[in-house]
Amino acid sequence: MSLLSKFATVGGATLVSRIFGFAREMLMASALGVGPVADAFNLAFRFPNLFRRLFAEGAFNSAFIPLFARSLEEEGEEGARRFASEVFSTLFTVLSAVTVLAMVFMPFLVKTIIAPGLAVCVDDPSAGGAAISCAERYDITIAFSRIMFPYLACMSMLAMVSGILNAFRRFFAAAAAPTLLNFILIGVIGYALKTGADKQTIGFLMSWGVLAAGIAQLAMVVVAMRLAGFGVALKRPRWTKALKRLLVLAGPAALIGGITQINLFVGQAIASFKPGAVSILQYADRPYQLPLGMVGVAIGVVLLPELARALKAGHLREAQHTQNRSLEFALFLTVPAAVALFLIPEPIIRVIYERGQFEASATVAVAAVLGLYALGLPAFVMIKVFSPGFFAREDTRTPMFATLISAGANIVLSLGLFWLFSERGIALATTIAGWLNAGLLFLGLYRRGLWEVDRALLKRTLLVLLSAAVMGAALVFGLDQLSPWLSSGAGLHRELPALAGLVAAGMVVYFAMAFLTGAADRELVLKVARRGRRRQAAPVSKEAP
């Protein structure tokens, strides 16, 4: 299977998950809108979801896969099974203890880490008796957090099992597992809307749905692991040299790989000081997570094993080629996505969310945040490309410092800009921090001679920027021509086809420019197309007499 095919396998599964994630967010926006219950759910979910993104989407694998692969090669499958069982037993014990402690001390966690703004919240006397008080917001955030916190343990163990599957080049099950979360929450919200449940009841049902989804996802990858002929056993935890090495690598790797989610978590904690701001950030996060997840996660999961194998075999030229083509692939898809999300965020948000409890004023606020997030999209994907260059060499110290610097910058900028621009200031701070982190990682690789930029990458990057600029001009022109169909109140029957036509036209312009100018590797595309035709024709030829 080629590198591009592996990206497509993981990216395709992730794309399906993100599409259903859209459906989930659309239902949630319609049911809860921008308000205290939506804020409470998003605040409570962000904490365990942060660890899902840190571990399940490649960061844990960054430390686990090289050590597991080495154990598999040097000690055989029995040695690899012993190492995996040691990790699983320790992980299970630690996570069980952390979960119990978190459930007990959740009021403290909410007040100091998850939502510090609720601790200083003051009720608005003009809001009337129907409004949810600050005390109620605080209480339901604690309740939601307690219900959902065990999801963290499920996702952490899922990450380890996913690492085993990825080491055996079984990428699909781990990439497809997050879809279960969306399926279950879509069902829960649909049931709640059908029965006419109030907003707080919907929030509680969704919280239990998250927990059920965590258990289902873990079960899915465990079954896939067993089908792959591998298994782990729960034993008494033991402190071993291999386990110590894993922990030394895993901590920084989780920090580095999850910088995007850490920045978002910090942003939401600061946003808790303004009612509604948390929900605005969350709703804006979903559209830009689609390209980030499809491209970034695929690269993060696939690139590390490929680099590790090339370096272990001493194929340095192959490693350099893999890095350059991965960055090329990332820019080819994320630059036009960033341009589109920056130029036309309002009609996108209107079509996705504006119905039910989600009002036109919320569309404007969410669109402004999405446009600022979009500017950082290429940087966040580039982080996924640059990080494996360090991880494959078992170097987590250098990128950890880069991540700490950018995280510190994000906190400082978020605190300063929030009081000037509200939630838009947090989005801008997140974007600036993302570019700072990507820049520091690239400089670290380049100065140590671990990344040689080839001429093909430079040429295609410039051509991608040119193609995206032409596409952007076409989008601005199309937005002006279709404004009566895309304005608030036009109706979904007009907005949806108009937006679909605008996006389709932008894609046609971009890909046409990319192929005409050479921004896309035409030979590679034709090679993949020919390979696909040969695969389709193969069964027919075998059945011929």
C-alpha cells in the first residue's frame, strides 16, 4: 500500500466521522443554541475530549509505536505481547485511580481548570426568572463532567490498542471508531427532540451518550486487535525499563501532538468568563476540524511508522522524500480549505447551524471566529507533519520546548485579546500560537539537517498558493453574485444549493489551476488512477477461462 493510499484510508475514515460530527453539531445547535446548557456540555466534554485528541489521534502512538515495533522485531510477537500487557495493566490501574479522584474532586476541577469563569459569575437581574442562574450553570457543569469523565479512560486505553493496530498496519478500525460517538449522540439528540425534552434533560442525555460511546469505541478496537491475531492480558502492574522509556517519551509526545487541542481547551476555559462564548468557540471549531482531521490525523498516524521504518533501515533519502511529499500533500489540501473558510464563513455557518434555537446573531459571531481559526489551519496540519521527524528518532525534548513556548504564547495572547475582542481574541491567539509552533518545529529539523527542502516542494508550494488565490477571487465574486440566496432568511432550500454551487465552483477552479500549473503531481495522480483501474479489472481477468 502506497503512502498516498494509507493517507486516503485513514483520512477517508476520519472524513466520515467528521461528516457525522457535523450532523451531531447541527442537531445540538438546533436543540441547545448558544446558551448556558450548551456552554456546560461543551466545557464538561472538552476535558475528556482533550485527552481523546491527545492520545487517540496519534500522540500516544508517537511514543508507543517505535518501542512496540522494536520489541516486535527484537523479541518476537511474544515479547511484544509482554510489553503491551505491561503498558495496558499500568494504564488501566492509573486511569482507574485518576477517574475516581476526578469524580470526587470535580467541583474543584471545574472551578480552577475546566471553567474558572463560573466561579466569579454574577447573575443578571434583568434576565428574568426563566434564565439559568450562575449556581445552576456551575452545578450542571459539574454533573455533566462527572458523567463524561470515564470517557477519558476509555480513550486512553483505545489509544494503546490503536497503536498496536497501526504497528501492524491496520489503520481503519482506529480511524473509524470515533464515528460511533457521532452515531450515538445523533440518536440521543434525535430521541430527545422527538420526546420534547427540555435543554437540561438533553444535556444530561448527551452526557450519558458520550460515556456509552467511549465504551463502544474501546470495544470496537479490541475486537479488531483480536481479529488481527494479537491480545493483551491484565496483570499486576510492574515498573520495567521499557515502561519507563515509554513514559519518558509519551508525556512530551502527548503535549506536542495535542497542542491544537490544548490551545482550544485553554481558550474555552478563558471564554467561560463570558456567557455563550464557549458555545461560539465550539460551533466554530467543528467546520475547521473537518479538513484538519481528514488531513492532519491521516498524516500523523501514517507518517510516523513510515519514517521509523526508513530510518531504522538507514534509508535517509527515502525518509527525506517521505517528509517532503507529506508536507506537499498537506499544503495541497489545507491551503484552499483555509482560504475558503476565511472568505465565506458566514454562509457556511448559516447553512450548518441557523435553525431552531440557533439565531442569526449567533451565525455572525460564530462565522467571525471560524474565519480567524481558518488562518491557522495550514499551521496545525504542518505540526502533524513536522513532529514525526523528531518522534521517529525518539527525540521528544526539542519539540516539547517548541510546544511549551507556543502554549505559553497562546495563554498570554488569549488573556490579553479576550478582553479586547471577546471570543474572536481567543481564536486569533490560537492561530498565532499554531504558526509559532509550526515555525519552531521546522527550524529545529532544518538546523539539525533532519529536513532538506527539495525543489519540487518549493515549486509546488508556490503554485498551490497561486491556485488558492485564484480560487479565492472566484469565491468572492460568486459570493457577491449569490448574496440574495445566501443571506439570512433566504431559507435552507435556497441557501444549501447556492452554497454547494459556490463550493463546487471554487473546487473546480482550484483543481483546474493546480493541474494546469503543476501544483498537483500529475504523474502521481495518474499512477494512482491506473492502479485503481487495474484493481477493478483484476477479478474479471481471474475469472476468464
